Amino acid sequence: MRKKTTGQDPLLQKMAFPFVRIAPRASKPRRTGLTAIADRGMGMGQIADLLETAGDYIDLAKIAVGMYRLQKEDFIKRKAAAYHQAGIRVFFAGDVSEMAFMQGVSSRFFKELKRLGADAAEISSAQIAMSLRDKCELVRMAKGEGLLPIPEAGQKDNEDWTRSPAYVCRQIEAFQKAGAWKVLFQDEGVSRDFANLKSEFILNVVSRFDPDDFLFQLKNKNSQAWFISTFGNAVNLDVDTHQVLEVELMRRGIRQRGLFGLLGSLPPVEQ
């Protein structure tokens, strides 16, 4: 795969102010502590700016909300190539894949994703009703095309899915058996509104698995802080582009109170 690595620098000694110690964390390419961003129709100039300012801290780029259906192939390929050059894997949101499923062209859709530069594929059922068996078949289909399957647990605009942790766990187990790479944990109805964070539900589900099995969709700053403080700075998070650096600050124990609490002291005053 086309990747540019930054070299191992867990304490960011190559960055400014190297004498100020911060919480360590693996450098790219990372296996844990992944940060995914949602590319909501950005142009190449915007992508260049994002990669210059925060590219070292992005592991996955999701071409979001089906906008790729409105854009030319050449543009999509150039976008994927730019992310790859920065060592960032590319995947596509599931909106158009749901239409492909309804039209019976899922196999062709996954082949096209691969041809256009995707490394992974989100498999969702946000707009349509889909059986667990069908969703697992799409996981196998995507994997068969050389893509990393990312099926989604949860349902947009429907909080009923949180009523039974046992059933959600059954879904996740089925996804993993079918070959899921990560399971995207939908934040709607669970963690989007921090005041109503369903921490007990989250802990009940995650306790059955390794937290690294999940990619947690989180757009709320306080929810992001809760997940990092609860599961550690190697938790996998799906955030918005403008949140990358702030999330990395949280992972490093900077700015957000209550995270890690790095011990610091001033040296004795020289006489």
C-alpha cells in the first residue's frame, strides 16, 4: 500500500518544544489509537491544508455522506492518492452502498470502490431495513474484493437499538465472524449529546470485546474526552476534520482536564 511514514516519534521530539514532555503515543502507521476523519466534500486545496496541519495525526479518511456519487472519477482518484501519500487509508461512507444494495449491484459497487482507491468500505443500514444476514454477506463481499469491511452498529434516528446490549453484541459477533476489520459504533442516540451519554450501555457492550475492535463515531468534545479517559489514548475515534488536533491534544494529556494528569515540576532555581 502507498504510505509515507513519519518515523517512530512517540514523544514528538521532532516537533516544536521537545523539552516539554507529553503523553506518549504510537506514530504512524498505527495499529491502535486510530483517528478517522469525515471528508464532507473537501477540495484538493482543503485536503492539502488539512494534511499540512494535522496529517501526522490522521489514520483514516472517510469520503462522507455519499458525496462521491456527485463527483468525477478523476477527482475521487486524486483525493484518494493525496491521502495515501500521507499514509492515510481511505474508505467511503455507506449511503451510496445502501442504494447499491437495494438495486442488486453491491458486488459491482465494491469492485468500483477498490478501483477508485478505497482501502476499506463502511457497511451501513441507515436509510434502509436490512437483515443481519444480509449485512454480514456484504461484509464478506467487501472483504472478497480486498477491502477492509467496517460494518456499522447502531441506527440513525432510532434509539431503540440501545435497549438490548445483548442483541448489539450478537450483531458485533456476527460481523466479526463474517470478517469485519473494525465495527463502527454509531454515536447517534448514544454519545452525541454528552448530557445524555449512555455510558452504562457503552460499557456493557465494549466489555464483551476488545475496545480496539471498534471505531467510535464521536463528534462531541465532552464525549471524546470521556472515551479517551475511559478506554485510554489508544481508542479509535471517528471525528470531524476540525477536531483532529484537539482530539490529539486530549490523547496527549494537554488542554482537557481530567485526562491522564501528567505530573510536572519545575527544576530547582540555580544559585
